[in-house]
Amino acid sequence: MTPTYEQRSVERLVAKARRMRAQAMADTIVAAGRGLARLALALVRMIRQWHERATLAAELYGMSDHDLADIGLSRCDVDAVVRGGYRGERRPAVRRPLLVPVHPDIRRVKVERITGTRQAA
């Protein structure tokens, strides 16, 4: 018995739907593979950058204070250099005034505690 026109049309539609579903699944698998590849590359890049920063920090911390001064750095600048936030400017220390008046004897007592010696008044 030969299939009718309607049966052949249905079979063609089913075959087309199966091809479209297979293509969609293949596209999904390819897209997931590309996403995983991008993730792996980003992870490798992060590890490489971390290793470069750790190597730079080890080199700078391994230098003497004199060698660091020769290149215009101090030991407290090393972390900023490694993070990439060092701009090279030196800011003077800001001395803020006390909000509460302090009696001069209090300062004398602190000096005595630190040095262990009495100062003449």
C-alpha cells in the first residue's frame, strides 16, 4: 500500500522537526564548549597574572632598602606597585589637630612611659 499525500507530508514535517532539533542540540553543545573554553582561558589568565604579581612582590621584598631607594621606592610602596595602584607621588603625612585640648603634663607622662626616664619640668 502506498502512503497518501497527507502521510508523506506528515513524515516530511516529522523529519524536518527532527533535523531542526538535532541542529539546535548541536548548536547548544558548541556554545557550551565555547563558553567553557572562554572560562578556562580566563582562569589561566588570572593564574598567570597572580603568578606575575607574586614573583614581582618576591623580587621587590627581596631587595634591600638601599636598592629600593635607588629605584625610588620604599618598602611600604611594594604592595601598591604589585597591585598596580602606585602613582609615584609622595604625600606628606597629615597632622590633624586634636579635638580636645591636652594638658602638657599628659604628654610628659607619655614620654616617661615610653622612654622610662623622667624629664625635668
